[in-house]
Amino acid sequence: MNGKRVEVRAKMAGLFFRRPGPDEPSYVELGDQVKKKQVLALLETMKVFQKVKSPTDGKIIEIVAENETPLMDYDLMFVIES
């Protein structure tokens, strides 16, 4: 790795979704290039969906959270190489 590792963590507890709907593709896949503020996933908290956005331009080098699993505050979701 030549770039800086940027961890994307849950800002609050909630249910993690990698795609916008059951029949739709994931927002991002391993190895994808992403732009700052690009949507990476959704986090549902108290029936409200929050968009998880990339904090930087870079490449997805790790997807830690599993689709449709509960996350706690600050759980690691993605690692981006910027």
C-alpha cells in the first residue's frame, strides 16, 4: 500500500446495508475507486436511513461489515486507501 489507510466507522448504532434495495447492486465493491462524499452504504437507526459517505477519494481495500447486520457505535465498516 502506498496511500494512507482511512477507516470508515459507524457514527451510531444501526442496521448496515450495502445496497439500496434487495434486488439492487451494492453501492461499492472491493477494489472500487470512490470519490469524497460518494455513498458507500446505508445505516438504519430508528427507522431512519442515514447515508454512509466516503470521507476521501481513494480505493476500497477492505469491506468489514456484513450486509444487513447490526453495528454498534464506531464499528469499522470500510477501509479506504487514499
